[in-house]
Amino acid sequence: MLRLYDHIDLRVPSLRDAATFYEALLPALGFPRKVEVEGWLQYQSENETCGAFFGVTESTHHVANENRIAFQAASNAEVDRLADVAKRSGTRLVEGPMMYETGYYAVFFGDPCGNRFEVCHRW
């Protein structure tokens, strides 16, 4: 089956300010392999030949907007675990984790630069 996406390239105004957050969050989200790429903080999935990756780079004029990247979790407990990882890495939870409607449990948070994320479990 074709992957739904190949990679995410995210911009932050200060890579130094965001590094601790992403170094904790990305492995917990399923990108365990740190890949050395000049000017990037990049983590990849387990598949070494064509794995999905999430890269973060600095763009000093970047301004966070209302876009949000949402990740799927396998259970409500996994949403809770990832919410805890996000909190421990220095972010503020915006909302949740909580049940938003039947079959939809989620948490919303941002990175230190204002980029928005969600982790949700649907059933």
C-alpha cells in the first residue's frame, strides 16, 4: 500500500529554541531514527531505505499560522502518553486530552514556536 505521505518539512524561527521539544516528541510519534542533515533536525521511521521522515529547519522569518498537523494514536492511553511527552518537552497543552465526541479522543498542543499539533484516537 502506498503511504499517505512521504515526509513533513516544518519551519521554525529558531531551531535552537525548538530542538529539545522535537528531540523528545518525534521519536515518541514513530520517528525513532535521528538522521544527520546539515541545517535540519530530522527523524525518520524505522524503514532505512524509504521511510517517512519529519524534518524541522530554521526560517528566521517563519510565522506560525493556524495549520495543524494531526497524528493518529492506537488508543486513548497512547494519546495520554503522547500528551505527557509533549508536556515534559516544554510545551503547553492547548486542550485535552479528552473525549470530544463519541469515537474521538484527542489532545491539542503547540511547539515552542507556535506550530500546532494534535494526537487523536478514533474508533
